[in-house]
Amino acid sequence: MVRLTRAQQQERTRAAVLTAAKAEFTERGYATAKVDGIAERAELTRGAVYSNFPSKRALYLAVLIDMVERAAAAEHGTADGIRPSVAPQAGGRPHARTSTAEALGAFARIRLERLPLAGQGPSAGRAHLGSLTEVLDDEPIRAAFGQVTRLEALLLALALESSDSRACADTPPARQVRRAQLVLRLLDGPGASADPALGFGDPFDIAQACAHLGGLPLADTWNPPHLPYVPPARACRDRWEPPRELRDLLSGRMVGVTGDGVITVLGTHRLEAAEEAVRSARAGDLITVAVTTSAPAETGRLVQLRIGDFARCLERAFDPDDRPGLRVVLDERGLLASAVGVPDADDTTEYAVRVRHDTIVTRAQGPGAAHAAATHDLTTADVSHTTPDGAAP
């Protein structure tokens, strides 16, 4: 008999807990599921369950992530669910869209696959991606959820803007964040209500309504009133030593945080500030959003679940060239934040740097940090012929 290593035994125990939890949540729903019941199903002690997952909420989110990743692996024919570099065009893959309405209609149909259909029985939404209402049972995680939806709206808006830019190359694309917010409110509003039974409307009608929103005239400009009062970034010449690769939630791939661009470290209560980095960055900048939280097993899993699945919806609805041109990494161990210079990042963190020639040339902290770091006059922080901290060339 082969003796398992400690790591192998821990992985086996975790898998048993997930399998048992999925059965318990599916049968009983989140509210009435019991950790004792999960332990009994897994033939483990209650302590063994809690040694792998700190709370029932963390376990529920882990079950949903496991379900999503297994579905993605089956869809792409891979063991880990990572999307191919070039998505094939057959079998439901994205096709060129001729209008915003078509793109939104396609996105809505894909998004609605994640929600229980109207008329399904009371157990239909259990252990389901749309069933997060009961998980959002305290203010910190509700605040994080609200910020995640703002980030989702930005990602959808960037895809729409990119599509519009390719369709009308001579005209700068209009901001589409308000339109994206309306679409997501229409799609996710019933699922996020206090009582899921209050959900209304046939999903096919909702998808058609989202498509009609593509033609709705909306005045949408990027002009936050606080930006003129943001303190300027501080110029510096600090050597940039990035951490090992982190997983990009949008592509599903491990990425290195290298190259010239802007890195913004945002706590889960400040995710709406990601738009500042996008709108303020220069052409050609690599934009990296590092999401931090003091509750990685709960809030971190919520971010991973929502943004990862949202990216899969965008992948299926939009051409590869139209997908958001930024990276979003969940910095749950604080590796990237520490490398940037924020060792104690939490859910309220807002910090940004500009990297140029493997050197951090600007730093900014607090509201508007990404805007300040991205727009700093590089002539005052030119490192093209210098080296960090006076080091020898």
C-alpha cells in the first residue's frame, strides 16, 4: 500500500469535504445546510472540515468555484479549465458582432445560463452560481460584492468600447459604463434581490431587453469631480522586483507582472477605482489591477468566482480582440502588494505605481492613486539613462 504524503492527504481530505459540501448544499440549500452534516457525509470530524475551510460561507464559495472550473475544463477539454490562447470559432465560440445590440444580446443569453430559469422548482437554484443572496449576510462582503459588480460593468464596457472602436476606426468610442451597468442590473437584479422568489421575467425576454439597451442613447463621459484635487504622484527610482507569476482572472493564465505600465493595488472595497487606471493610462501601457483582501477564504473567493466566470461570459460573447486590455490578479497572499511597497494591504487599500524600464518611477496612495501614477509627467521621472537608487549602470 502506497503511503500518502502529508500534502496528498490534505488534498484528499479537501476533495472529500468539497464533494460532501456540494451534496449538502444541493439538497438543503445554503441557509439550512450544516457543517456537521457535511462532516458526516465526508466521514470526517467537524474539526477536519474547519481545518480546510474557515466558515460555511467559505466552503459554499469553494464549492461554486469548483463547479465553475470543472465546467470550464469540460468545455475546453483541459484538465485545469484554462482557456486556449486562441479560441476556436465553432461550438458556441464568439463570432464577429455587427452592433452593440447584438453583442449585448449574445452576452445576456450567456450570462442568463448562470441563473435559475423562471418557473423552476424551489431547489433549482441551490448550489448554483446565481445563488449568492444568502452568502451576502454582512456589510463587509456586501460592500465587496457591490464593488465587484462595478468592476464587472467596467469589463463589459471596455469590451463594448473596443468593439465600437474597431467598427468605427475614425471615431473615438464613447464610454459604455452606464450602458453596461444597466445591462448587469437587468440581468443580475432579480438574483441579487432580498428574496430570489421575487425574480421576474422570462430569460429570453430579458436577453432581448438587454439587446434593446444597445440602441438607447446615453450621455456617458469620464469626468470624476475628485480627480482635479488628487495630489500628484511622487517621483522615485526604485528597482522593480516583481513576484513570481500570478493567475490573471480574465485569461485564466499565469502572468508575470513585467513590462512598462501601471500597477494599481485595490482592496475589494475600492475596485471601482480600476477605471482610473484604464482611462488615465498611456497608449501601450500594461495595466494590472491587484485585488487585495483581509478575508481571502471568503471575500477573495467571491472575487475569484464572479470575475473568473464573468471573463468566461465575455470570452464567449466577444471577439478576442475586443476583450478588456488589462489584467486582474487576486493578490490573496499580498505578494504583488508587498513588491509594490504595501506590506499590509487590505480591503480598503488604494495604491498605484508606474513601472518603466524595470524601475518604479512614480508612486501614489489614496483616492485617485491610479490616476496620479498614470498621468505623472514622465519628464520629471525619466529613467531611460539612469539606474535605480544610484546603482552602477
